[in-house]
Amino acid sequence: MLFSAAALNYGDRTAITAVFPLLKRDLGMSDLLLGATGTVFLWSYAIVSPFVGFLGDRISRARLLTASLGAWSLVMTFSGLAASASQLLMLRVALGLAEAGYIPAATALIADHHGPATRAKAIGIHLAGFSFGMVGGGWLAGYLGDSLGWRPSFFILGTCGLLLTGVCLLFLRDVPVPASETAGAETQSMAAAILSLLRIPTFLILTLELVCSGTVNWIFINWLPLFFRETFTLSLAMAGLYGTLWIQGGRVLGFIVGGPPSDAAARRHSRHRMLIMVATYLLAAPVLLIFSHSKSFVVIASAIFVYNLLVGFGYVNAQPLLCELLPVRLRSTAVGIMNMSACFAGGAGILAAGWLKSDYGLAQSFSSLSVVVFGIAGVLLAAYFTVLPRDLERARKSGVA
């Protein structure tokens, strides 16, 4: 169920990128306004993420994520009725507010169901759902856009979400958590919970990693379909498909293949999850330089696939490691704060790429992101030898599982 919900979560938020040319024609949207559709979504999503994350540690996680699914599906349906750029942007704000409740609650719920021995594998399958949604949403919006316009795909995705909401209401359940693992959660304020997280250096490092890698990812998600259309004169359907397929195909493979090795490494010591992240980011960074040196569709598509395979293999380690650092009562709150930070940065990155597009082109913008990825690897390597061992030892003594 969560795999399907995750697919709709990302399919709904990213399908719009496949129909940018139609929005330019029908609603008169400039490149900056097209970038703003991603930015306003991410920033509204970011604003409420810490609050719904905190809520996910206090009420039923299953009910919270189900309510989020129903709300964003309604918004997606209404988005197909937008008659102007301003209306569409307002609905993108509403979509961000509605979707914010899903990921913190879903991640924490999976961690409740799975211990360290299977946690990365389970989270990898859930993350693969996001990738399937991006590919499917982009292809559907582009395919229907070529013949029927941009609105039908919004109606279809929204209706599918409402149907899945009914399924989740009937079947999705929380896991009973021992009272010892949630002691004090009912009386702890949000400020106290956040302060507890800020005292954990590795949490801050993982948040920084998500901010940087998420910004890179959102720039690709938002602008790659248009890059393929303008560079290789593809149809909307093919641009929407190729603009997501090589990203998410690589990520799905990385998530699925990377889960079991992560769990195997963690059986020796949980800190080895971060070492895997370091290795994969170091290998991934140079791949982005291909955008500056090739105009071949095959070479560029292969580079995108390989880059995302490596990043997906590494990223599947982050959420399990976070859960092994934090008690149950802080996990959803932590994901909410991380999402807030990453979405604010990602929204700014999307706007910056749109602004730089006219002067430097998307290819140069994509290539320059390799510097960010190298930086991530360096920060994670430093943390692996310094703060991570201390934080994991503290978690072990406090009984975190």
C-alpha cells in the first residue's frame, strides 16, 4: 500500500514538468513561472513539514498518512480545472501543504514494522515507489498532453489517489509500540523535540546531506524533461518519459539493490551504512561532468542512469541510519525537519536553474552540480570518523532499535 501511495505522491507532484510547453501555450507561463510551480510546492511543503512530522510521533501514523493521501488527491483533481497561472500556483501551494503529512509518517511507520535486519530493504522498496510514480506520472502527463492537453492526467491521477485512500482506510494499520519506547512523548513539546534532535551532530550531517542531494535531484526532476525536449526535439510524451525514466530507473535499481548490502553492513556495525554513502557519492560526482562534454542522447541518458543508480544505492542507507540514531518518539519529527530543510533548498535550486537557463543553458547547470556531490561525500567521510561513532554509541546505550 505504501509503495502505491509513494508512487502517487511523487507522480502527482512531478507530472506537471512533462507539460511545461502546454502551460506556456495555454496559461502564458514564462520559464520563471514554470520554475515557480516547483518552488511554491516545495516551500509550502517545507513550511508545514516539521509540524506534521511532530504530529506523526503523537497520533496514528497510518491515519495521518491516509488523510494526507486523500487531501492531495483532491487538490490534484482540482488542479486540472485551473484557468490561469495564478490559480495553478495557488493549487501547487495547496498540494505542498497536503502532501507534507505523508513521508514523515510513512517512513516512521515502516521503521516501526522493521528492525535493523530488514529496515533498509523495506525502505528501499518504499523509495522505489516514489521513482515509479515519477516515471509513470511524467509519461502519462506527456502522453495525454500530446493529444488531449494537460488537464486529463491531473484528473486521472487525482481519482486514483482517492481510490487508494479508501483502501488505506480499510487495511492500513499502526504497529503497537512498547510504552518504554514512547515514554515522555505525550508531554514533550515540539520545541523540546527539535532541541533534542539538534543536539545530535549526525542528525545535522544527514540533514545537510539531504539538503544538498535533494537540491540536485529536484533540479533534475524539474528541468530534465524540458532539456530533452529542447535538446533532442522530442515529443511531450517522450520528453516526459525520458526526463524521468533515466533518473528513476537508476534510482529504483539503486534502492532495491542497495538495501540488502546496507543491512548486511549494519549487522557488523550501523556506522558502515555511512561509509557506503561516501563511496557511492564519490563515484557519482564525476558522472555529471558528461553534460559539458557530450551532445549524444545515448551518452547523456546513460550518464543520468548511472549517476542515479549510484546515488540511490547510497541514499537507501540514510533513513535506516537515522532510525538507528533516534528513538521511536523522534523519528517522524526528524524526517519532517529534514524534509523542510531539503524542500526550501530544492525550491531555491529550481528557481536558480530557471534563472540561469537563459544565460548558461541547462547542460552547464547540470554539469556544475558535480561540485555539490563531491562536497557531500567529503562531509559524510568526516562525520564517519568523528561524530557518528559517538552518536551511535549513545543511541545503543539508550536502547534504540
